[in-house]
Amino acid sequence: MAIKLHSFVITEKRYIQVESQPYHITGLLKQIINSANIPGCDFIDIHNAYYSCEEDGTVTFYQANRPEIECPGIWTYLLYECPKSQEKIFRDSKVSTSIEPLYKLLAGEKLTQETVNINQYLEYQYQEGEYLDVMLPYSWDNSEGRKISQLILNEYTAFKSSKIFTEGAGKEYMGVVLEEFIQAASEILESGGKLNEFESVQCEILKKIKIDEMANLILSYNDYRIWQALLPSKSKAVEYAFDVALHQMSYIK
């Protein structure tokens, strides 16, 4: 049985209302901006929109504050599949549906986004740093933690900037490096260690990681533009991979 939810007709779905998070609002904003970029369309012309977040299985709806709109606001729901005729909406009146956070973003302000772990921090900071003031997890939110997290963010950003790290040996190398760096950093911070300890450990970790497949992948692309785009880099892991590849190239010649 089809039901209507915030101007959209839905079937075979169940919706459980939850609190809208800042990253839901930024996702919604991007959808609205994309729609507003259509010739002849402006933000004021967009009466409703929605944003689906695959990472947490939610969908966020927006209805504009206009005279013809009965209930303006922003709603976020956990989304579940269900058989036909069993569609249902579970609302929570205690959850805020204010449009104010969206207006703050449009005014150039940032929303505060808390994180529960460093992986979440890296993801939000990289993808949403333009719109969100991303807070470090509690155990990292100190002088040394902020310095170390910036180094790891440099690594994360460098990896994400090139297609060479999106699959195969490149993706595996990225995953191993980040996992090892984060584990080492966590242990250093727990013991009251300093930034210079982490920098030293970074080099030790890279020397232990199997690098041949990564280096061969760099060589197999045979594209100077990849070298030009990634070097020089703030990432020790990227620099190391390309140094090994350069050494192999010299050896082959």
C-alpha cells in the first residue's frame, strides 16, 4: 500500500524517525544546491528534497518554510524494507525538525559534528570539512592528539586524492597503512607520548609493510601525471611508495 511521506509517495518501506545529524543536513544541502544549479531554478523554488545516506541507512527529508507547505522542517528516518501493505511510519515527537541548521549552513556557518572514533573524524573532516566543525574523539582531543591527528589526516587526504589507491594493491596498501598508523597513534596517546614518537613509528611501520605490489602498481600505470599530482606530498606513506617504485624503475633499467 502506497503511503505519502513529506510530499513523496513510498511503497514497501518502513521509516523510524531519528535525530538529524549535522552530516545529514550537509548531505541535504548538497542535494538542494545541485537542484538549484539547474537553469531557471533557485533555492527559493525548491519546496522539498531528500538525501539518502547509505553509510547509516537513513533518509533525510526537507520541506520548505512556505505558506503552501503545511509542515515545514527536516526529518531523518532509519529506512527498512518491508512487504507490500505493511508500510509504516514511526514518528518521534521529541525529535527536533527545525530548519535552522540548514539556514546556518546557507549563511556560511559551520555545524558542530561530534565523532566517536578517529576513523569517523577522518571521514567527516575529509568529506564535510567545508560545512562541519568536526570534533576529535575525546581520547584524541588534546594538544598531542590534535597534532598527530593532523598527520594522519594528511595521509588520508593524500590517499583519497588519487585513483591509484581505490582498488587492488593500492586500496590494500591504504587500508594497512591507516590501520597501523591509527593503532600506533592510539597507543602513544594512551601512554602520554608525543608527536615525535609517532613520527618515528611511522617510518618503522612503513619499512615493515609489504610494498612490492604497491610499487609495481605505480609502475604499471606508466603515467607521469600520477607522479606529478601526488608528489611532493605531506603523506609519508605516499612518498615511501613512490620512492620504492622509483628505486625499482632504476633497478630495471
